[in-house]
Amino acid sequence: MKPTPFTFLLILNAFAGFAQTRNSAVPVVAAYHNTWVGPLVSTPSHNKVDAPLMGNGDVTMCVGYKGDVLSYYLSKNDFWQLISPKTLSRKDNVSGPRTAGAVNIQMEGFDNARFTADQRLIDGVLTSILTSSDQKVEAKSWVSATDNLIFIEIKAVGKAAKVTIGLTAPENRQAKLTKGTEGNAFWLTRAFADSVDIVTEVAVALRTIGRSVNTFTIAPGEKAVLAIAVESKFKQQEPLEYVLGQIKKVDKSTPEKQLAKHKAWWQAYWEKASVIIEDTVLMKAYYQGLYTMAACSRDPKFPPGLFGWVTGDDPQWAGDYHLNYNHQAPFYSLYTSNRLEQGIPHDAPLIDFIPRGEWYAKNVTNTRGILYPVGIGPLGIEVTRNHPRYHNTINEQQGGLFFGQRSNAAYGLLNMAQYWRCSYDEAYGKRIYPYALAVADFWEDYLKYEDGRYVIYDDAVHEGSGADKNSILSLGLVRNAFSLILDLSATLKIDQNRQAKWKDILDKLSAFPVQERNGKKVFRYTEKGVDWWPDNGLGIQHIYPANAITPDSDPALLELARNTIDDMKRFQDHNTGSSFSMAAIRVGYDPSVVFNELRKYALHTYPNGFQLDNPHGIENSCTITNALNEMLCMSAGNVIRLFAGLPAGKDAQFNNLRTWGAFLVSARLTKGNVSDVRIKSEKGKVCTIVNPWPDKSVRVTRNGKSGELVSGHRFNFNTTVGELIELQWQ
């Protein structure tokens, strides 16, 4: 899907500083705005990637403008057309997220007016301004962070404005649309109830506070306030009755009360953790990524699809959960950023698909465990089954679209592993254990033991690349899978009798394949099959996000990794941008190069932070966030490294970044000097850290009381649950 071409200006506001104390570093994200200069063309046929974005993690909304109509497109993470495996022989449609509808505000005399918009990242409030030859209208809008309510305030400036409010939805012969009025509110419902196995329905109700008609004139200086309620059948058995009840409760005082609750939620969100560096471009991108994920990811059963925001019924790739990195990538940064609530939704569709994955494992590879196709939806739905483009091709097996890859389910473990390692939340561990065990079961059966090593056959490294041997991606994913299952098993005391087999697989899994290119040894994509790929970075994803190489890996392996990064240089690659910089930072590639490439990446965006000309939706939202966290506070391999990836001469500070071992870490770097190192231990694990002050002894202070003196290149110390550790050099 190509973004709609239009001219806009991205304005990066000046860095306005931070509220800082010794124990906090809360960003004044109000300093950062997104600015659009239009016209912002409204074209909902596929999906907009350039629009202003609002949402509360369940209800999402974006804006378009065309002619004399300002449109607010409404979507909901749990509103899909859901066709289950029982009816997947159908060829005329596929599952996918669908739009709930749109609020249209038609303004007389504003045909093709000048459109501008400004959005505050601190709370997502958007102010749109339409200017004609002699009139101006301002529309301030936000999606409540605490309730499924939306407010739009329309204000006439200088001259009266006549407006007409309407609710619409796309025509779709498979969607049942009903519309009506009740009192001074009007409403619509959309439902997919025919030829589906899971009925879905969404209801929208709208009322203009204090007005009884949908066409009216706004006097100069006056404002009209629209209140919109949105809900689905998954949340309320009778969604229409519910939204009408909600909208009836709204009075003139409601918007102000809701806005106060809304701002309080966002303030708490920003206070969870923060990063400060001396670069306004990267700072804006850092917080914009976290804003985006807060706006579209909070429903624990329904994560955002490929695009996050849906403006029509035909998003490209069905808007699905694409499992060979696209679904996973937006979530990479949330765990180290201490935004666990936004990370939770990632898991649900993967866990819900287990029964279907077991069927594929049995019928395609004759193994235990789970085998996943490339595209799934929520609640066990398979989006890509019997895909008309690939039906009866080698890319399809038993009706499932695999492209020859065996790695999709293991890919799904990456974020689960990161959540677990950063929290050691045993309730979470128990929840993901069945999925992790199913992945381990599959690979136990699928791996072949030959000549003292475990080998992977018939597994395409790239979609449709063929029957590759020892895909470097899968070799990394399998290492992650068995490392995770061993950790889960030991911590939860489950299946301890199986640990010897899992350790044997880890010890004897085939080494990463190597080749020579341009006079240097680099990684090969497979041992036999694809050697290199010209425009995709799968050859580095065993480093990150698979975490199979850390700074403590063999020096020869790290040199191979740096050589590979240097040969590829795919920092801006459409399919690799979300992981390439992380891999480079992880293996010690030149920090100045990475930093400069990140700036280019951050500038190559629409105002809403989506990458220019990249059709993959929200996957790159938190690329900068993830990379900066890694630069400032690495912890892969359970060793904390402070500021190890930051270029020399840069000052920085971070507060409450989450690391492996369930530690919340804070520190400051000023003119090369590290200070204010604080580590809060959530689970009482042993903490290992590379000495921030080489060749100096370090005093450990525990809950304000002076403790032991430690020294060395790296050192470790015991902690207790909830203990606050401070480190100071002596």
C-alpha cells in the first residue's frame, strides 16, 4: 500500500528541556509537537499512514480532510471480520480489521480550504485548523485515555461557520450496517455476522452537546462540542444500548472532567521511565514512538494489527498479525522502556492460535508442538489460509501459507522472552509457558542430530527462498527458545526432567554459517541454500532480536557480526530498519555511525512518525526508542552496561529503564563522567554490572545505608526484593 501523496511540513520544535531532580528525569514532552500543513487528503480505500493519530489502546482515531469535509476515522482493535478455519475454504474474502466508521464534519464555504494541524505528544490532543479566504475553523479533538469516549470541539474564528455533522461507514456487502437516531443523538452499528464463525459488532453514538440537530451555525468565538461513544460486542453484549447510555450521560461539564482524567493518565504514562540525550531530533522520535504504542496498544486480547489505525475495509496484507517480524517489531522497545501494559497485547493472538498450530505441526511436519503460518488474526483466526495468490503453490502446505519457513512460532517467543527476562513475573511466566513449551516440542522433533550437532533442514530463511539448510535466523530463534524454556522451567519448577535434553540442544546446535565477502568473513544466510539477500537484513536477526549474540560472545563471533553489519549497512531498509541498529549497537559497531543513521531514520518520516514510503504500518514506531535504550543501558546476557553504545562526547541521562533480571536502572553521563547510578531490584536477583568507573572501587549503598565495597572490570552483588541500590565510586 502506497501512502497518499501530498505536501506537508514536518516541524521539529525546539528542545525545551526536562524537569530534573536527583531521583527523576521526567520529560516535558509538551515540548514536542507534530505539525501538518495540507491539504491532508482523505482517502480511506486502503489505510492512511500519514494522518494524525489518536487512541487509548482500544479505540483509535485518525483524521483526513477533502473538499469541505473534515473526517475522523474510527477504529477499534477488537473489530475484525473473523472467518475461522471452519469456513476458510472461502476464496472471496479474508479475515482482517475493519473500520468502525467516520464522523464527518461538513463546513459550508470551506471547499479545499487550507488544512493545518498540531498535535501535542504529551496527551495526543490534536488541533486542526481550516482556513478559507475569509473564514477559519478550529477543531480540537482527543480520544479519552480512560473511557471509550471521543470529544471534538469546533470553534468559529472571526466569522460564523455553518456545519453539518454526520456518521458514515464504508459500503460493504458483507457488513450489516444500521443507522438511526434516539433523542438528540444519532448512531450506527456495523456487524459481520454472515459466513463467519465469530460474530463481531461495533456501535457508535454521537451527540452535539446542547444542540438537538446535526446542522447548525457556530457564532464567532462560540464552540460546538461533539461527544462520541464507541463500543464492541466483545466488551458489551448490547453495544448500541451501551453507547447510547454513555452518550446520554454527557453534559457540558463532561469534556473538562474527561480531559483532566485523560491528562492524568498520560502524565502517569510518561513518568514510568525517561531518556534524555542532547539531540532534539532523536528525542522527539523517542517519545513519539512511545506515544504511538500507548495510543494503539492496551487491549490484552486484541493487539493492534499491521497498521494500528484502520480507515477502510481493505488494508493491505489484510492488516493482519504478520509473524515473520512485522507483528513483533512495534513491541520491541516496550519492555526496556518500562511500558509493560502496552507489551501485554502482543501475546494473545499467538497463544490463542496454539490449537491450529498443533494441527499444522501434525499434518505438515509430523511433529509435536506448533507450526504457524505467516499471517494470523485474533482468537485463533488464520488470515492467510487458502490465499488466492498462492493457492496450490509450493508456498502453501495443507492450505496454510508458510513460504517454506518453520520459524514463525519461534519468532513469536522473542517479545515474550524479553517481557519475562525484564520482569520475572511468575504469573506471566505461567501464562506463556504452554506456548514456549509447544515451540520447544516442535524443535525437539524437527531438528536432526547428525555428526555431533543438531541441524535444521527444509526451512526457508526468506519467504519462498527454498529448502534451506541451517537458516541463520532459525538458528538464532531456536537458541532463544531453548534458553527461555530452560529459564522458565527452572524458575517455575516445571518439566525439570526435560532440562538435560534442552541443554544438549543448546550445546550442540549448529554454528552460524560463515562466508567471505569483499575480503572479510561475514555471516552467511544459510549453510546450504541462500548465501545473501540484497535488500533484507535477515542475516543479522540472530543478533537482534533473537539475542543469540551479546557483548560477551566470542570475540571472533563479534568481529564476524561487525563485518556483516558493515557489509550490509541496511540501517534504512524497509524490512530491517526495526532491528538493524539494535544489532549494530549490540556487537559494538561504531557508535557515531549508528547515531548518525538513527538521526537520518528519525527525519525520514511523516509527521506522525511513520516511515516515508514504507508500507508496513506501525512496525517502525519504536525503532529509535529501542535503539536509544540499548545505547544507554544494555543488559542482554544479564550483564548491565551503562552508556556502552553512546558516541563519545555525548551527555545523557535515563530513569527507570528496565533490564534483564527485573531491575529498574537510572544513571547520568556528563562530560564522560557517570553519576547517579541507581538500581531498584524487583525480584531480588543477583545483579551483574560492568564497572561504570574502570579501575576504581565502588561503594554499594542499600536503601540509603552504606554497604560493601566492590571492584574489578565487572562485579556482581546480591539484592533483595524491592531493594534500592546506589553505586558510587571511591
